[in-house]
Amino acid sequence: MTTNNQNTAEFVTVPALAKQLGVKYHALLRAVNAGLVPSYKPFGDRRLVKPAEVIAFIERSRIGGAK
């Protein structure tokens, strides 16, 4: 879901983003359920996440290597 308005962000479902990023769906869902990754439920039970927030979480989890 994208719009031309700069104040809105892109939201995607947890399964769609897991597939896009190449991570296991259940691993991402556990992070969402634990509150480690923000999620949004604007229309019932479907959880939406912002790709940028998930990527930021993954980057904060970095171990080793030069920055």
C-alpha cells in the first residue's frame, strides 16, 4: 500500500515482509508478538509492519564486523 503523501509510510503484512526480506515468518512474528518490532492493527486481526522499522531492528541486532 503506497501513496504519494510523504506523511504516510508503506505498510505490509508480516508474511509478505518476511518473504521479501528472506527471513522466516515465525521468527518475524515472534519479534512482533514480543514487542521488539512495532506493528499496527488498523482493521481487525491483520498485523501490518513498516519495512523500515523491521530493517532497523535487524540492523540493531548486528553482531561484529566494521560499521
